[in-house]
Amino acid sequence: MSGAPNIAAPGAGIGRRGRLWVRAALLPVLTVVAALLLLWYAGAVWMNAQWTRDQAARAGTEVTLPLLLQDTLSQERPLLPAPHQVAAELYDTVIAKAVTSKRSLVYHAWITLSATLLGFAIGTALGILLAVGIVHNRAMDMSVLPWAIASQTIPILALAPMIIVVMNSVGVQGLLPKAVISAYLSFFPVVVGMVSGLRAPDAMQMDLLKTYGASRSQVFWRLRLPSSLPYLFASLKVGIAAALVGAIVGELPTGAVRGLGARLLSGSYYGQTVQIWAALLMAAVCAAVLVGVVGLLQKVVLGRMGFGR
Amino acid sequence: MSSVVSAKNLNLTFDTGDGQVQALSCVTLDVARGEFVSFIGPSGCGKTTFLRCVAALETPTSGTLSVNGMSADEARRARAYGYVFQAAGLYPWRTIGRNVSLPLEIMGYPREEQRRRVKDVLQLVDLAAFEGKYPWQLSGGMQQRASIARALAFDADLLLMDEPFGALDEIVRDHLNEQLLSLWARTEKTCLFVTHSIPEAVYLSTKIVVMSPRPGRITDIIDSPLPRERPLDIRDTAEFIEIAHRVREGLRAGHSHD
């Protein structure tokens, strides 16, 4: 090879494009983050000021501006904790604690995630099965979707305790009841998406297979299922976020001691707002990672299948 | 000569939102083995509907229709015909080779046989080098050729084509017409071909069926005196122009009714 760079080589030019991308995308993102942080700090000072003033009045001292700033951003139980307090709590519970510790947020996040993933798997399987039934059976077509829609109008907060109690009474505890609540929330987008997806092939595609004398199962495996995948992935993104919400909600009414929901609950019992915010941020990170993983899978699978070219 | 398609007094009425539409009215037609028959006429004249009846994708309201001596639906189940639609309709997730083998898989041909037939038939439409490529890597004309290969892959000796080149530009179309003729000469299939284009119909056919709408009916059947061997410049001969003229007259006569 000569010393000149081979511009046709795979990966050539990515470096420059990468830098351009950084300049084009990173700056606006950082600007927005900085603005949000500033707003957050201002909000913390404003919301926590009353407590500082009350304390000062009780002690008979004067509140100066530097004192106000210092105190509002370092209270132990602030109405709104400052970003650095949440960051410190996150550092303490994520990095400083061993992941096996009951005080580690990673440990709690994993408890919630395992219920989320199990629930998501159950919900997805159920959603796909229902969609296949709806598309192939006229009676199911007429009857299932209204019930599925009705199921989503019931507030999950009202339903979750009942599911936990009923399953507990038949001796099922722990992961499964939470996973059921997760599945309850995540099956719905999958049903709706898959019904559209399985019906995506147009009349011409269906006619073509009819001219071959294809059976229903041949039509399903060779045409309907592959055609439905773009719809399925779009639904899975919604479904996995819903599954996480379901798992957290499933931890709330049970007085659970483990999981992100339990952290939220105990935080609110004891006024540990910093702990609540840390758990919320952790849940947000989990959701982002889950949706991101599904998105990546979507890109790879659909790309390989030649969709969207 | 035996009759491949035989229609007698075929009628088909569609029920639409605002009343009944007579898509086919008293259509009587015989197609002999090895013929190339074009159906030409304005939209709504029933040419596509007739083709779909032959394919048993529509059911006539009355009249008799036999395909290979059977009812149309029996012929469909006996896989008597290959159907080429206006759009290629290739599966984006399959390579060209696997798209062509789709009907073979469905009909349960053995693996080895599938592979052999795909090779042969891709050779026939000049796409042998593209077996491993995906549809998006091919031009529109090549995709349509692949869809013709797909219709030829199994042993149907009847080829039904519904404006297969309608969405392609003139130059590609001329080229494909030439290829289609040589394909027809080599495979000795019977072809039913729906088109909007007068030159295309005259160039390809041994028989031209002129149709007109409201109700959809046949107004003229022209047996072409052109030889089977047809270079593209046959379109400049007096004979060709005369037939084209007769087709145009037939189309105009159909229109004067409304």
C-alpha cells in the first residue's frame, strides 16, 4: 500500500463526518442541558427559600443572599433538591456501593428491570398471539380489540393492587405479579401495531400468493409476518417503556422493599426527596437504555431485511 | 389447435356504493395454444377484470369460462398460469433468486429442483448475474423482469400479464417488449397481455382484442398478419401502421357510444 490515504476504504471519511456530527449535534444538546440545569438551580433556590427563611426567623438571624443560596442548595430534605445533590446521591448509590448492597441503586434497578423484561416478554408474546388471532379469525376480529382498548382505560394504579393481592392469595409472589402488571401495559401497543402490520400486505401481494395456491400458513410465514416487522418494532419501543412503568407501579402498592418503585415509596414516606429524584433519574436512564436497545435491534434487523431503501 | 382459454357470454357485475357496474358484458373469446393476445382499451373497459377472471381472482356473474379445459378456479389450483402484475412486488427481504423461488417453495418443489429452475429462468430474462442481489439494487425494468422470471419458474404454460411495463419509460419498455417476444418464441407459452399502448399491443400480439367501457365489452378482435419474427423496426412498416390504425379506429368507435 502506498502512503496516500485510500479514500474508498471502508470507514474512510468517518472521522471527519464524526467531528462534523459532534459540532452539529453536541453543541445544541449541551446548550439545552445547560439551560435546564440553570432553570433547575433557580427553581431549587426559589422553592427551598421559604424553609430557609422560616429557620432564620425562628433563630432570629438575618438571611443574606449568599447565605440563602448556600442554604437552599444544601438542605437535607429540600422540596426540590439541587442537581449536584442528586448527582452526589447517584454517585453514592451507584458507584460507591457494591451492586449487591441493599442500598445500591444498581441493585434496585436490576430488580425492577428483571420484572420489566419478563413482563415485556409475556406482553409481547401475548400481543403477537392476539394479533395473529384477530387477523385470522373473524370472531376474534370483532371481539378482542374492544376489550383490549377497554383494558387500557382502567387506571393501572387501581388495578395493580388487585393483581398483587389476587396472585398473592394463590401463593404467587415476587417477580411474577410485577411482570404481569408490566405485561398488562405492554401487550396493548403490540396488539395494535401487529394487527396493522399483519394487514400491511396490499391486495396485489395477496393475489400473487393466491395465484400460487398458497395456504394460510404459507401466506403468514412468507408474507404477513415479514411485512409486519417494521410495525412490530415501532410497537416494541412503546411497549418496553410501558413495561418499565408497569414494573415500577407494581412495586408501589405492595410496600415492596426492593426495586426502583420501593425506593420512590420509601423516599416519599421519609421525605427523602434526594432519594426520590435519584430513583427517578435511574428509571429514566433505564427507559432510555431499553428503548435504545430496541431501536438498535430495529435498525439492524430492518436494515438487513431491506426495508426503507 | 386446442383452446387454452375459452369464454362464452361472460358477464360480471360489481356492486358498488352507487349502484351496479357492468364490468364485463357478453365477452366471448377463444385463445389457442401458443397465441399472444393483447387486450387494449381505456380504463374501465374490463380488460384487467377479464384477466382476473381467467386467473380466478374474480368470479363472473354469468357465462362460461374454461382454462385448459377446466374451470378457472380448478386451473388456478392446478397452477395453470403465471401472473405478472403491474408492480413487480418483489419481497425486499429476499434476494432476486429467493424471490424467484417463492412460488417453487410454496408449491413444494425439492431444493435441488428449485435451485436449478431459478438459475434457468434468470438466464432466460438475462438476470443470471443478479441472483444474489436484493430488489433495491435493481432498476425498475430489471425488477419487472425478475417478476416475469418468477411467473415462469413453475411449469405453467399460460402467462397472464396485467400492464407489466405500464410504469416504465418508453426506452426500457421497447427493450423489454423485444425481450418478451424472444422469450415467448423460446418458451412457446400462451400469453394474455393487458396494455394501454397501441404500439405495444400491435408489436407483441398475434391477436389484438379491442375493448370499450360502460359496459365493458369487446368491440373488435384483430388477427395480426405480422410474422412471428419481429425486429423493433417492424413498427415502421405499412402493415404495422395499418393494424395500429384499425386498433385506433376500434377504440374510437367504442368511445362514440357515450
